[in-house]
Amino acid sequence: MTMNSYSFYGWRDSLNVHAVNDTYRGIITPCDLYDALRHVWCEYSCAPRMRQAWSEENITLGQCSITAFLAQNIFGGRVFGIVRPEGSIHCYNAVNGYVFDLTSEQFGGESLSYSNNPEQFRENHFAREEKRERYEYLKSELMRITQ
């Protein structure tokens, strides 16, 4: 994939973010993680309430929190959440002053506000068993394809 073919929010800035561990071979920047997750995101990893709308054309739909917490494992930093009009939370990452959202493409051309949002914590998100299971699935599949 060429650098100008990325369209997730903050992809250019994310090139300044580097993995803090070598758990996943070949994952050095968030762009590398995006490339790998393109082969992992699926209907099963999508939030159950959105599964009917998930498609190969919109692979990031319903993947935000599990992706953001996985990115946090790899790059450090913090996870924040944008409160959506219907009350759900859309998660993204902030690392050393750089903000990126690997799943922003699910919103098409909608402009999201990436400032002054509440921090999100995995303990709260993973209190829901289905979300923790989807996260574990994403993590294990990423490990499988990077080893």
C-alpha cells in the first residue's frame, strides 16, 4: 500500500508513532497495524448491533473500541471516545501528542471532533463479555498473521 492510499484520520501524523514493543512482527507504525487489520476485521469482530451493515466495502464499521485498545497495547498512549448522537462512544488513539483513528473510514465524509473527548478505559469496555471476546479474537488473529 502506498502512503497516499491511507484515509483514516491522522494517518500522516501516525507515521511519527512507533511500537513500544515487538509483540507483533512487522507492526512498527499505525499504518502497519491498519494494513494487517485489513486482513482481520470481519463481520464477527464487528459490534453485534452493526453486523447487518458490515461489508467488505466498510471493513472498519463497528471495530473502533477493540481496535483502539489493541493499538494502545502496541503503541502506548491513551484511548479517547467521541460521544455519538445516538449515545454510543467512538474510540480513537492519542500517543505523544499524535491523534489517529484507525476506524474513522466507517463514517465516510463525516467530520468528527477529536478534541476534548473523555478518556476511555478497557475495564469499562471489556465489562461487556461480547466486546472482550471480539478484542481477544482481533488480538489472536493479528498474532497469527504476524508470526
